[in-house]
Amino acid sequence: MYYDVFISGFGGQGILLAGQLLAEAAMEKGLEVTFFPSYGVEMRGGTARCTVILSDEAIGSPIVDSPLCIIAMNQPSLLRYQESLPEGGLFIVNSSLARLEDVQRDDILVRAVPISELAIELGNARLANMVALGAFAQCSGTLAPEEIVAALESVISARNRKLIPLNEKAILEGARYAREMPVFQMHEVEKRDGQTY
Amino acid sequence: MYYDVFISGFGGQGILLAGQLLAEAAMEKGLEVTFFPSYGVEMRGGTARCTVILSDEAIGSPIVDSPLCIIAMNQPSLLRYQESLPEGGLFIVNSSLARLEDVQRDDILVRAVPISELAIELGNARLANMVALGAFAQCSGTLAPEEIVAALESVISARNRKLIPLNEKAILEGARYAREMPVFQMHEVEKRDGQTY
Amino acid sequence: MSSGKRILVKGNDAIGMGAIKAGCRFYFGYPITPQNEIPEFMSRELPKIGGEFVQAESELASINMVLGASALGVRSMTSSSSPGISLMQEGLSYMAGQELPAVVINVVRCGPGLGGIAASQGDYFQAVKGGGHGDYHLIVLAPASVQEMYDHTILAFDLADRYRNPAMVLADAILGQMQEPIVEREEEVQEPRKPWALTGAKGRPARHIKSLLLKEGELESHNRLLQEKYREVQKHEIRYNELEVEDAELVVAAFGTSARIARTAVSKARSEGLKVGLFRPVTLFPFPGERLRVLSARVKNFLVVEMNTGQMVEDVRLNVSGDASVFFYGRPGGAIPTPMEVYERIVKHYKEQ
Amino acid sequence: MSSGKRILVKGNDAIGMGAIKAGCRFYFGYPITPQNEIPEFMSRELPKIGGEFVQAESELASINMVLGASALGVRSMTSSSSPGISLMQEGLSYMAGQELPAVVINVVRCGPGLGGIAASQGDYFQAVKGGGHGDYHLIVLAPASVQEMYDHTILAFDLADRYRNPAMVLADAILGQMQEPIVEREEEVQEPRKPWALTGAKGRPARHIKSLLLKEGELESHNRLLQEKYREVQKHEIRYNELEVEDAELVVAAFGTSARIARTAVSKARSEGLKVGLFRPVTLFPFPGERLRVLSARVKNFLVVEMNTGQMVEDVRLNVSGDASVFFYGRPGGAIPTPMEVYERIVKHYKEQ
Amino acid sequence: MKPVFSKPKALNDAVMHYCPGCGHGVVHRLVGEALDHFDILDRTVGVAPVGCAVLMYDYFNCDIIEAPHGRPPAVATGMKRSRPDLIIFAYQGDGDLASIGLAEIVHAANRGENVTVIFVNNTVYGMTGGQMAPTTLLGQQTTTSPYGRNLNTDGYPIRMAEMLATLEGTSYVARHAIDTPANILRARKSIFRAFEMQVKDMGFSFVELLTTCPTNWGMSSRESIRRIKEELIPYFPLGVFKEKEVADYI
Amino acid sequence: MKPVFSKPKALNDAVMHYCPGCGHGVVHRLVGEALDHFDILDRTVGVAPVGCAVLMYDYFNCDIIEAPHGRPPAVATGMKRSRPDLIIFAYQGDGDLASIGLAEIVHAANRGENVTVIFVNNTVYGMTGGQMAPTTLLGQQTTTSPYGRNLNTDGYPIRMAEMLATLEGTSYVARHAIDTPANILRARKSIFRAFEMQVKDMGFSFVELLTTCPTNWGMSSRESIRRIKEELIPYFPLGVFKEKEVADYI
Amino acid sequence: MATIKIERDKCKGCVLCVDVCPYGLICQEKAINDQGYQYVVLEDPDGRCTGCTLCAVVCPDICIEVFK
Amino acid sequence: MATIKIERDKCKGCVLCVDVCPYGLICQEKAINDQGYQYVVLEDPDGRCTGCTLCAVVCPDICIEVFK
Ligand SMILES: Cc1ncc(C[n+]2csc(CCOP(=O)(O)OP(=O)(O)O)c2C)c(N)n1
Ligand SMILES: Cc1ncc(C[n+]2csc(CCOP(=O)(O)OP(=O)(O)O)c2C)c(N)n1
Ligand code: SF4
Ligand code: SF4
Ligand code: SF4
Ligand code: SF4
Ligand code: SF4
Ligand code: SF4
Ligand SMILES: [Mg+2]
Ligand SMILES: [Mg+2]
């Protein structure tokens, strides 16, 4: 098993925490994992990005050119990164902040989730990262949503412990939405070799 | 033609000036020449040393293990350096300040010149370096004493120009003494191959 | 390694954890991206365990504080990134000359000059050939995972003390910033006695630690002893990793992050039937040249991959046998060779055989 | 070279004279033995010709003053000796990154650390492989006579300007302290126009000189351009001297003072009928590797002589063909190989053939 | 209606990368106004520090060089000595000037180099993410003084203007705050005066500015401005510490 | 008869390499007497500078380390922080302390490191052959100020004691002259006090000593002693500039 | 009569200008500009702006121009 | 009664002690010691030395011991 995901969004969207939680959950499940954040001067620019790699073998490159999944939490991320996906790659789009019609690729799997709206419905826009993770777990099949929930305790600081139930709810809500998602957002694509996904 | 000479003595004896004057004279004669002084921390120790190499070809090593001639201007120099002379090497000893009986080698040419006494006779102990050079010119046959005299102008600073005649006298006096030197100070040595010098 | 609990740790923090595990209680450093988590970690943790964190006024001061602490026999360290490490070169030469052990971490960023803060391996030469003056060597370790950031820091302290020599962990911005699971070491780290340390001359003659040797021949002898020591290090401390070199027709040689990238490329090549192996020097000084010599008796194609314009490749060339071909692929200035690019080079040079 | 008057000059003074001849009017430096005659000469001479001598507070300040002056397009220089040069490594990396020309003199003394003040060649690696961080090169010249101390200083200014790159004259304490006849150059030195210099933005857009390149790919491209430039330097600026290599069975390779010593040994060997030649790299970067490659097609024995524990020998090994033997003889820490010692090695390895 | 307040010509139109409420922007403007006022833009070379202002060459319309961290005074010295007809100013943060570059600033000041130094003191290392600076106040939490700056282990916040004023070599030394409009106008006057000193060959001029770093102080812009008055000014008093009437030069 | 004045036990019997009449020897003795007085020889580590005193380890009977040029205060900091029970003193020349090592001395002082610094100011670089120091007086000829130190190009002689006294972090700062017996005895008292500060954990102590360098001043010992009174003391006033009564430490 | 012009896309919404306007004429918008900041605008229907320039003096992003 | 002992071979002949002795009891010799310096000696035939230690205080080479 090998999977890599790239998460990108605004500075305040909790992108790095999402990546770390995913990495933690995978680790607790016994997988090998590598989490690589953007850092430094880039941070001033107001964007946040990270890569998480999961594998049941030792992980080679911590840098991924063409991740199997990209989670685009806002419009700039949608525009900038869709090209990086390989054919058949999974593109999870926060349709609350990014315009689906700007997706140019027709050889990838797009999953549009109104992540921010779902978060606001849950009571706090800052839960968007958790909603996204739930959706990712569901769509990628790499981890069960519950496995991510289980890792919350390790990642959320003692001070914020009381927020765990809410985060749990958000993860599960993201997963639920993805599970029940209307099908029209799944592009049917033809690979060059004629296979249909 | 190739010749190298090592001059060693106390800090105040004008050793470096002697070396420079010799180098200058040789250069003016059209020879290649390299002058290498001791320097730096060593100077604090109160000793002064230098090496002068004369040649009609490009000079290789500026450092000489075993100079053809050593001028020992004081007792410590006599003790310390006599070993460095090659068989048949020329050892000019300032017999005013160094004890001839401490020369251990019997395979070298020793020229004992009461350099300091001659200088004092000329009116100034500081002329010892010039007396030594005169003796060297005479004994080594590398340069005529007059060629050394001719270089005085280039080496002595404008301020001290008026001292040139005195220096000239000292050089010629050293040469004279060496020329007329009693022969008993010339050790007859046998080289291992049986040749006699 | 014990089978303790795995925890997810950032590379820079792992260095701090390793240092504390190794018994280092004295950290001196000056901020610079991308290694700020190290001083930040130390400033948080050392006061809790009776240690001292000093934010030095500069990297020059850092290395000299380390020099002082090390002379008293305690384990101490500093960390920085490329420009800051350049400022430490005089101090490192002194410490090597004075035979003072200590650990210096270089989380390399891209240069030259201010350059950028992305990862690079452009400081290989500086670390391995001696960026300071005179004939000396640092012991240089090149971790390739967060676990190794932890392990190598401990190892660096051990080697530094064993050989009375400064040791450097040569990491990079990727290794410093990424998070991976690590298992902390359970066994205690043994600190050797240091009979040479300055501890006050109570009950013994006064001791001096110096590198100025003015007496005739003294400095030459000292240099010869140092060289003797480096040969000992070369004899006993060479470390490297290999992956499928046994039947390889082409061996990729890479250290640190490059080795991780190369690993992915090598796996892909293997999966496509190419007989490719990976050789990773773990110690850069001592360099595992002998092993390369042995390998090159059979393998005739080497591809060196670096995040620079070609530095370790010289050491590979110096060691492989005369008829082996050594190819190079590198990207400088913070650009990271991708696994795909490396794979393509493998294919190219594999075919060239 | 003109047939002017020969004058007896000390090596360090020859550097000062060369610099002034080259049009250098701005000297920034900090005292250190064995090169103090350079700042002393400059402090005496520059005020007479409208130049500026600044005794900097440190070598760090020196190199950064040079950086500033150079950015304005004037010829400026600094000089120091080993420990002081170590302190300049950050600045040198910046200047290489910013493509600023200037001349840096290293009158090498023995190390590591404070070491001593005797001559050494222990800073070869630092000068040639880059003692600072990142992928860069200095242009490095290795004079072997007082005449060359003068000539190379002028040449260093010319090359630095031509390639917009710092150039180093790598001398040593012997070359700095010894006196030999030199002939001063008569022709005027041509200073090139510097359309990149900061001169105030009068009548043109503002200019910036920097090495920080943060935009994606920018620093990689910059590094590739730098490498391109270094290749140009390698193509056009390689200089070396040879003595009786035509029929040689063994070639001694040495630079600077070592080459002088080797020359005496080679003459002695020749006079005793051994077919021995001398190869002297005049430029250390660019290194005359290609010529060695050519020579090694025929000559199968090389003896490298250095005043260190073996540094240039690596570059020789990297360049001679696989079946040539490269022997090394060196003495570190201020000890000077004697012509006799070198001669003995020649005899030894000549017989081993 | 005519414009009574516009961006100085010395600055271009680029959006600055500084955080919202960061004091660097105001200081840039004041320096730009001084360059406009003395009409010296086309013979000025600025020296950028390593710090948040490293990118100042993206904003100024004059020639600019990047100096290694802490070395702007040495770079400025090299420049002024070789081209005394140019106006040279160095722009430095508190980490740059008061920590790693302390020797360089003191010696340039002591030599009385005829250059102008603009010193932006925000009590923290902005660029690298908020580590302790030599000017960090006692008790102030930063990422490397997580328990608050402790005088036992970290020493005292250093007062650069006072220290430099004691040197014979300095001609003009002042400290101002970039908080209220009144203080900003005083700062402006001092910055003008500092450049005037240089234009008139009067020697070394130095203006320290207390500025905000909302990002690393963990405060809103508003709170940051308040902190300047409440915490910074009491420790770093404002004023002109030294002003030579005639140059020392002989 | 009993000895009423002997060499301190802290010093051994080696002949010192200093030039005739050089002030370093007297300063060595005074430091040695302080180590004897407080009976701390066996828990003291000295930090030697690069300068004429680099060989001080050949003369002192305590542990000594050689620091790179200018860095003794940093080396001393590393030592005192890791072994606060040891007594650490740094011995520095004026080139070492006031030129290349300026940042290190100011920051060690500002951090209030509990160490003692002995500063030997002979207005010249002794070891390297008499180049200009930051403390060289105006007009003084040296090998790098052959026309006399010129304030236009070389700046002013720097007064370290005064400068360090302005820092909050310093506990004891004094300057004395090694010329007359009376002044030497005053210097002795200050050096004792400086070590006492450290023994009592009172923080950073600093004693500047004006000393002769007959060799590089080109003077006889006698003339050199006279120069201290006639030229040095007028520019570098003597006295105790600062003396904290209680430690700042909390 | 006086007024100010605020360059919307340069404003970073630090509201320092808001705090210094003696007449409280500057207000922050809910909407965000291209940079992602809630910018400020002049709300001066009654022409009370005196052109005192205080707002421009404190603006770190130099995005206020004042006319009189 | 008091006296001083001067270690001849450590003396560098700087004559600083000569200058401070209130009674002029110290004199420089013509002869040189092992180091090559014209050393000084106590010439106190009348026992005038008071043991004031001034000579020892100024001696840079710490070669004077004082007895009382
Ligand atoms: C030699 C070196 N050391 C450290 C750094 C990292 N560094 C960059 S900026 C900076 C300090 C910035 O603080 P300051 O000077 O106060 O400027 P600010 O960002 O606060 O305006 C540091 C330590 C560097 N670039 N070079
Ligand atoms: C990095 C470095 N730069 C320069 C030197 C050369 N150097 C040795 S001692 C010295 C200055 C000595 O003067 P000072 O500190 O005043 O001591 P003094 O000899 O006068 O007692 C210098 C510049 C050095 N050893 N290392
Ligand atoms: S980090 Fe601080 S100093 Fe830097 S731009 Fe942001 S607010 Fe300004
Ligand atoms: S050179 Fe000066 S400081 Fe050095 S030992 Fe001689 S007199 Fe003393
Ligand atoms: S110019 Fe004055 S009155 Fe007008 S908006 Fe700005 S602060 Fe308010
Ligand atoms: S001060 Fe400037 S940047 Fe801040 S809110 Fe007002 S207009 Fe916008
Ligand atoms: S102790 Fe006093 S009286 Fe006796 S010799 Fe010395 S100075 Fe003179
Ligand atoms: S003071 Fe000391 S060294 Fe000088 S002459 Fe007197 S005894 Fe000799
Ligand atoms: Mg700051
Ligand atoms: Mg001095």
C-alpha cells in the first residue's frame, strides 16, 4: 500500500494540522508516514501547503511531484495544482471557496465537497480542515474516518481537549457527505489506453 | 653558477640588512636571487636569520637545508647551525663572539674573522654586518667586494646616505682581513672519497 | 533499537530530542531558517532539566561558546544553516586543532550567499573537505529520515567524544521540516570520561588546551597525530546503506534526502526489471570509499544524485575503479531532483552501458 | 613583460604594488602575520595617490567592505592569512552569489586553529572547493615567485572583473616574506566598464545586487548560470607551467612554493639521469586537469608534493587516467618538504615503476 | 483639489510584503520622503539587511545592495569610502544591527563614517519567526524565550541609541517611535536631519525607530501600537541623543 | 627576615617571553595575586586571547584555554554556563577585545555573564608588530597609521570601560594604569574586586589596564611609563566607573 | 474641502487609519480585496474630511493619498 | 632591616625598578645575563633598603622578592 496526498489552502484553514492529523492516524494504524509542510518565507504569503505520504513500506522520496490526491481548499490552490495530478488522480475540491468550473482536467476524479459550508453548519468555519479529512478518508479509502478520529487526542493540545468531540463530528460529517455525494460530480474519464474508470 | 648562504646572529646585528645588501648586489650584477628572512614570533626571541641564494638560472627552492656557506655572527648560531653545512661547506665565524673551539666538524672550511672587533675598530659595532659581508665576498668568491659596495646606495635609506662611506670601508676591511687571514684556521679535511681540499 | 512507542516528530525537533537523550545540556545558537525549531525546542526543554540555552549574539559566538563548554568536558552543541555555518569555519578549525568534541548541526539551505531557504546539499564540500583553514576533518553524518536525525545526533556526540573531534550532522531543509514516526532510544547513553578536560587544576598540574604550537616540529607532529586519528576514524566508523546492489548493473549513489528520492526511483526501475541498486553513504567523513572500490570491481555504472552541482560525485570518482563510469545528476539552488527525473537518468545511463 | 629595471622586493610588498598597478585604490584589511606588510604598504601608499586604506575591525568587516566597494564598480581588495580567511567564508559566498569581482589574498600559514605562522598549503581545499556554503567557485591563482606575487595580483583583478567573480591569490608565508627581483609592468592596466555597478540610479532604472532569489526556479537558474560561467573560466583561463615533461617517466606536480622546492629536486634528478618533469598548476581553479589527462596518457607516475597532508593530490587523481599511479609527499603544520626529501621520493617512485 | 499627501517618488508602486500593521512600511515611506526632499534619489545607494526588510529593493527606486546579516555598516563603509559623492544609507533590524552586527555598527559609528543608518527596532526577529532579539523586553515571550526574557540567562534589552551616542565618532543619534502621527512626524524630522548630516558631510548619523511586529508579538495592529507606548517607550526613551553642530573633520 | 613580597603561587617560574618593560607581566602578577588571595587557583579556568598574551598558559598554574582572536568572552560564556562553580576569567588585548571581538565583549557584558574580564590596553597590536588598534591615540604613528592616527579616516580611540559601564548588564567596571606603584596598587585592588564579584555571583566584572608596549611604541621602558601618564591617562581616565552593590539576579 | 483616496488593493486592513481619523471617517469593509484583506474605505458623505493627513501618516502600506 | 633578591636570569634590564627605588639602591650592570639583557642588582652596602616593595611592584618580570 502506498498513498500520497497534497493539501493546499489559505494560512488560516488549518492545513498543517490536517496533514499532521492524517499522518498521526496513519502512524497509529502502523503505517510508515512522512509529513512535509511548506515553511518559512512562503508563510508570509498567506498560503499553506503540505504533503502526507502513507505506506506499508519504508518511504522513499518525501517530495512528490504528482500526488495521487490533492485537496484544494481554495480557488488559488485549485488553479495552481490541478495540473500536478496524474491521470486518474483524486481531486478533492472545497467547492465553497473554489469554482468547480475551473477544473480543466478531464482525466481525473473530482470530488466537490462544500467543505467550508459544512464546517460553518457545524458551528465553526475553522472545522473545515476536519471536514476535508473526513472526506479524504472516505474518498481515498486509505483510512477509516474513525481511525482519524482516534488520532485527535495525540494532535490536539491539552488546552483544546474539549474541542475533540466537535472535531470528531466534523470528520464524520465530511466522510458522510463524501459517501452520500451525488454522482454527477464524478467525471467519467477515458485514459489514453481506452480504459474507463 | 649557484650559491646559497645562511646568516645568523643576534637581533641587533643587522643580519637582515646584510642579506638584503648581498641580494641587491647580486641582482645588480644580473644574477637571479632570493632572500628569505626569519620573521614574526621568532623575532621576539632576539635572533635574526636569513638565507640568500644566488644563481645564474631560475632559482628553485627558496629554502635551503644545507647551505654552501653559513655566517655565524654569535655563539648560539655557531652551535646551532654548524651541523647544517655540507661536507666542504664554508663556515664564516665571528670569532669575536663565538668560540672557534666549539666547532665540531672537521669536514668543512672554517674562516674565523673577528668581525665585531674589526667593526669596533672601524668605530661602530653595528658595522659588523658589513665586515661579515666583505669577508663572505672574499671567501666565497661569488661577488667582488666592490660589487657589494656598489649596491649600498639601493639598500641604505636616504636618511642614512652619509653612512655609506663608512659601510664601504667596513666591507673592504672584512674582505681584506679574509684575504690576508692566517691559514691555520683552514681545516684540512678529507672527504670520504679520499679527495683533499 | 528498542521497540518503544512510535511518535510523530519534526526533523528539527528530533535533533533536539536526540541531543538531550545524548546528555547534551548546553545549547548555544543563533536563529536561522530552516532550523529555528532546534533553538526553539532547546529554549523550551533545557531549562526544565537543569540545562542552559543561550541565544548567542551570532554564529561566531555560538561556536565559540560551544568551544568553551566542550573544553570543560560537557556535551554541548550548536545548530545553524548554511550562511551561519560559514561563519563558524574559524571556530571549527580551532576545535579540530584543539581536539575538542562537540556537535554542530547544519540544516542546509540553498546558496550561494543568502540564496533561499529551500533544501540543498550545496555544503558537502564545506563539511567534508574542511571549510576552515588547515588540514583537518570533521566527522560528518548524513541522516536521511527523522529517525536518523534523532539517532545521528546521539551518534555524533558519541563519535565526537570518542575521537575528540567536532562532529557535524549534515541535514537539509526537508529533513529539518518533515515529520515522521520515530522511536526514542531507551538505553542510557554512556558518556566517556574526559581526562583531558579543564575542570580546575585541583590536585593535578594545570592543563592547557591550545592549537598554537610554535616549537620546531611541534605543529607538524600534532598534524601527523591528527591525521593518524582521521585514519582511525576511517578504519572504524565508516557507515553506509545499500539496497539491492548485489546483482545491480547500475548503482545510484546518494546521501541524505537525495538518497530518499533515489530510493523511489530505484524501486520504480526495479519494478520495471532494471537491475539497479542504491548506495547511501551514511558517514560522509569517513567516506565509504573502500566499499565503492569493491562494488566497482563488478558494477561499471554509477549514477550520483545530489541536490547541488556535483560535490560528492568527486569522492565517488576518487574511489571507483578506473574503468567504471560515474554519471551525475543534480539540481542546485533549492531545486529538488524528482524521483521521475532520477528514474529517467537511470534508464538513460542503464542503456548507455 | 617589459624589460624594465629589476628591483628587489618582498613578496607581500609585490602584492601591494601589483594591486596599485592594477588600479586598486581601496584596501580593507585586518592585521595578521605573515602578511602584515600588505596592509602596512597600503596604509603608506594609498593616501599618496588618492586612495583609501581602512583598517577594518575584523576580517568579517574587511570582506564586507570589499563587497560594498566592489558593488560600486571600483577595484578593491583585502588580504589576510588562514584564520582570517576562514572568517571571510560567508562574505565570499555572498560575493560569488552576487557576482561581485574583488581580489582576496591569502598568505597561508599553518593550521588548523591558531597553528603557527610558518608557511603552509593547508588551505587549498578551502580556496578551491569552496570554504563557504553553496555551489560556487573562486578563481584561484597560485604564484611561485615574487614576480608572480606582483603579476598574479594584477591578473586576479583582471579575471575577477572579466568574470564578475571574486579571485583569490593563494600564496604562503614563504612567498610573502621572501625577496626577489621583479620587473614592474609598464603597460597600463585596462579596467573594463561595469554596466552592472551601483552608481546611483541617475538616468536609468534602479539596480539591485543580491543573492536572495525566492521566486520558484529563480535560484536554480542563477546557479546554472554561475556553473556556466565557471565552465567558461575553465575553458579560457587555465594556466600551468611545465619543465621537461616531454620525455618524463615521472612527473612531479606541485603548486606555489612546493613547485619551487620540487624544481630543485627535479633538476637534481635530471642531473643524475632520471627522466623527471615538473608540472605546476598556476591556476588552481580552473584546475589544469585536462592537461594532466593528456600527460597521463603517456606518463604513468605522478608525484604530488604539497605543504599539507594531501589536498591538490585529489584533483590530480581525479584527472589522470585510471592506470597512472599518483604518489604523494607532503608535510603539514608549517614543515617544509626539503628538495632532498623530494628528490628521495622521486628516486623511490621512479624505481617502483 | 491638489494632492497634499502622496507616496514619495523614491518608492515604487509594488504591494509590500510586510504584514498588516507592520512598522517597516512607515519607515520606508519616511526614508523615501527624505530622498525626495534632498533630491538625492539618483545618487543614493541603500544597503538592505537580512531581516523582513531584505526585500526593500523591491520597493525603493534607488540602487540597493543586499548585505550579509549584520554587515550593512561594513558594506556601507566600503561604499562611502570609494564613492564619497554617493549618499549611502543602511537599513537594519534589531537582530541585524544589535546582535550579529554589533561590532560593525559600533566601529562604523566610531570611525565616524559619513553614512546614515536607519535602525528598525521591533524587539524581535521578525523574519525568522519571532525569536528573542537583543532588544526584547524583560519578561517578553518569544519563540526562544518561551518563559519570558529572563535577565539571569538572557541579559538586558540593549539600548543602541544611547550606546552609540557615547562614541565620539557619531554626529547625530536619535530615537523615535512609529506609533502616533505626532511621533511619526518627529521620526520624519530626524530621518531628514540624518540624511542632511550626510549631505553636508557631517559624519555618522543614526536614527532608531521603535516599530510594531504584530505578527510575532501575537497582537492586532491596534494592540501593537499601544504596546509601543506602554512598554517600549518607557524602556527606550525617545529623543535626539546627540547632534553635532560642526563636523569633526579637519 | 621573612619574604614580604614574592611571586604569587598562581604563577610558575618560567621566564616570560614579553619584551623588557612590557606591561603584561605586571598584569599577570596582579591576576595571580587575586587567584592566590581568594584561594581559587584550583577551580579557575583562564581564557587566553590571541595577542602577546597568547602564551599566558605557559605562566599560570591554572587551567587555561586558547580562544580564537576576539572570542574569549564567548568562550568564557560557554564555560561559565556549563560549570558555574568554576571561576572563569578572560584576558584580552585591545585588538582582541575592542576590535575583532567587540560584539562578543558587549554581549557577554550585556548578558551579565558572571565572569571576569581583564583588558590590557596598550593602544597597539603588540603581537603582530605594532599596527593601529581601536585604542590608538589620535596622531599616534603605528605601522598601519604611518602618518599618525587620523580621525577623518581612522576614527576615534574607543573607550571600552565607559562604553561597557553604560550597559545594564555590567556589575563592575574600572580602568587603571600600570605605570606608577600607586596606580599598580589601585589596579590590584580593582582586579581583586573583580574576582570577588565573580566569587560572590555578582555578575560581569571588567578591569581595563593601560599598559606599555615599549617595542611597538619605539620607546624605552622609562619613556613608555611616562607616556602612560602624559598621553594615555588624559584620554582614558582612571577610576571605577561602575560597581553594583547587589546582584541583579532574581 | 478635502478628501482622501485609498488604494483598495494595497490596503491590508490594519485599521490604523481608522483609529486616527479625528472624525471617524474611515471604515473597514466586510468584503476582502485581491490580497485577501478586509480593506477600508472613506465614508464621508458630509465632506467632513479636513485633509489633516493623519490617516496617511500612519498607514504602513502607503495606500492613502490626501487631496485638499 | 630589609633587603631584596633579584633573580638575575629573569631580569630584562628594563630599569623600571631602578627608577622607583626611593633610595636609588638598584643599579644596572654592564654585564649581560643568559637572556642577553643587562640585568640589575641591589647595591645596598649601608642596609638602607626599607622593604617598601616599590621595586617589586613595578617589575614586569616578577624577579624581585622582598624580605623584611
Ligand atoms: C548569518 C546569518 N545568520 C542568521 C540568519 C537568519 N536571519 C535572517 S533575518 C534574521 C533576524 C531578523 O531580525 P531583525 O534583524 O530584527 O529584522 P526584522 O525581521 O525584525 O525586521 C536572522 C537571524 C541569516 N540570514 N544569516
Ligand atoms: C582571526 C585573526 N585575525 C588576526 C589575527 C592576527 N592577530 C594576532 S594577535 C592580533 C592583535 C594583537 O593585539 P592586541 O589584542 O592589542 O594584543 P597585544 O599583543 O597588544 O597584547 C592580531 C590582529 C589572528 N590571529 N586571528
Ligand atoms: S514579521 Fe513582523 S517585522 Fe516582519 S513583516 Fe511581519 S510584522 Fe513586519
Ligand atoms: S610587543 Fe608590546 S605588548 Fe607584546 S610583549 Fe612586546 S612590549 Fe609587550
Ligand atoms: S485626512 Fe484626516 S480627516 Fe481626512 S480621512 Fe484622513 S484622518 Fe480623517
Ligand atoms: S492604514 Fe493603510 S493599510 Fe491600514 S487599514 Fe488604513 S489604508 Fe489600509
Ligand atoms: S624594597 Fe624599596 S627600598 Fe628596597 S630596593 Fe626595593 S624600592 Fe628600594
Ligand atoms: S624591573 Fe625587574 S626586569 Fe626590570 S630591571 Fe628591575 S628587576 Fe629587571
Ligand atoms: Mg527585528
Ligand atoms: Mg594591544
